[in-house]
Amino acid sequence: NMGANIQPVPRHSVLKDPNFFVWGGSMVRTDDGTCHLFFSRWPAETKFSGWLDHSEIAYATADAPGGPYTFKRVILKGFGEGNWNEMSAHNPSVEQFGDRYYLYFVSHVNKNFGKNNTRENHRWGQRIGVAAADHPSGPWTVAKEPLIDYQEGKGAQGYMVNPGVCQRPDGSYLMIFKTRSEKPDLKDRMIHCTATAPAPDGPFTIAEKPILTEKEAEDPHLWFQDGMYYTIVDDQRALYTGTHGLALFESENGTDWEPAAHPLVMKNEILWEDGEISSLRYLERPQLWLDDSGRPAVLFCAAMLKESPDSINLPFNVHIPLKRN
């Protein structure tokens, strides 16, 4: 019942910038106690839709998981013409496996996929990439090819985005990602697929059967705990919990998924430590930080206020503390 563990949020546990749309954030902590946060951002003048072509992945640090975080530099941008990751870098998810760090992200190529307009062609060209480093501060080495691409007969036939990756008990790796299908009964719907690999940087083999196809959701964050696989998703259509918010799923094998007994993680609102409640227009990109015992301790989310007195209501990343049982 993760929803019962959501705690009030300190006012300093927010990362925002008056010049940028700040979006999904993912954090790892090194042995010296430094917290390393990777997040998406794009210039405010490009509007909300600017995420697709103008997003970059930036890096910030803090002395505590809840912040406050200090911006350091930009880690990843689009690599330019001739590369699979030609335009933008978006939706980071960072993990430590062994003594290496892996930064999973989304990018795309400027190519005509036969869609209705340039934007849809760019979306259809989105793929998942990975960068690796010996330390979160870098340097980061970006793989020259997408981590996954089309595989004949598999469940993913459209774009492939928003990965969550964890290590399985047998030492292999499991990924969940959002995609599309060309099958008539699934066409034009958000679905998910799983993929497995012998190493964090692949090669990943996509499962034939997609998951979470009955109803739409997105932004899966994946982890393994106490013999079970879990994923938090954005229940954007309020189809699993009855409200627009975050939902929890579980699986014994990583293949067959069901809503948890208490699926609602949180509604589209933030309860601050001072008692104020902020209603949100968006609450997306859930990313957990697990403490040294492997327990969920902080939930990082992209958020945007439903109403704001500011002239420009820019999204931000919020770092939500969790009660640890």
C-alpha cells in the first residue's frame, strides 16, 4: 500500500527554473552521500510541446535525497544529423548496476515515417538509448545505436519510449517501456512491452506479448523488491484507480501484471509540510529512489499546478518523501 506511505512534501523538495520547463527526474546516491539528479528540461519559449524536439537532460546535486538540488550542467542533447538520437534527449531513468551507472533516455531522428505531419513523424521515430559511466558526474559514454528497435513478430511496432529497468534474481535485466501496436484491436492506443537482456546495456529481446493493453497508462517505473516486481504508472485516463494520478502494479514473474491490492499511489495533488494542498494539472514520470535496504524512500515526479498566480505556470520536479516500513 504505497499510497499510505506518501508523506507531506517540504517546500525545498522542488526543482524548478523560471526559464525552463522542468520535467522527469531520476536520482542515485553515491557512497559519499551526494545525491545526483538527472532531469529533463526545455526552454520555456518553446512552450509545452517543445519537449519533443528541444528537451535536454541536465544534472544537479544535493546533500540529501529531498534536496534542495543545485544545477551543475547539461549532460545530454541531441547528437545532430546522421545519428539515431538526432533531436533532443528526454525522460531520463538512472540506475546503478554493479559499479557502473546507466542512464536510460529517449531521443529520435528527423525522418519521414509516413505519418500525417512532422510532429507525428518525430514521435514515431522515438527510441530508447543508454549512456554509461563509472560515476554519476561522468563522463558519460552514449551507445551509438538504440537500445531496442523493431523486432519481427514482437509486441512493439510503433515508437519505443519511457523505459524502466531492473535486475532480475538470475542476474539478467528486465525492461518495461511504452510503445504502440499496429494490430487492429490495439491500434492508436498506449500499450507497454517488456524486454530482457543479459546486461544493462543489452542486447534486449522484446517479448511477443504486450502488457497493460486492457486500459491505457504510461511512464512505467520498474523495481524488484521482496521477491516481487513492481511498477508505478501514470493512470492518465483514471482507468485503474478511478482518479487521474499514479497507480501501482505488481508481478511475480515480470511478465504477467495485475493492479496491486491498493493500486492508488497518489492523486493529482501535493500535500505540503505546511498543510497547504496544491491541485495539479499534471503528475507524471514517477521515479523512485530506493534506500540502502532496497526500500522506496523518495518518489520523484514531474508536476504542474492546476492553477497558479504566476504569469507563466511552468512544470517542475517534486521530490515526495515516503514512510519506510
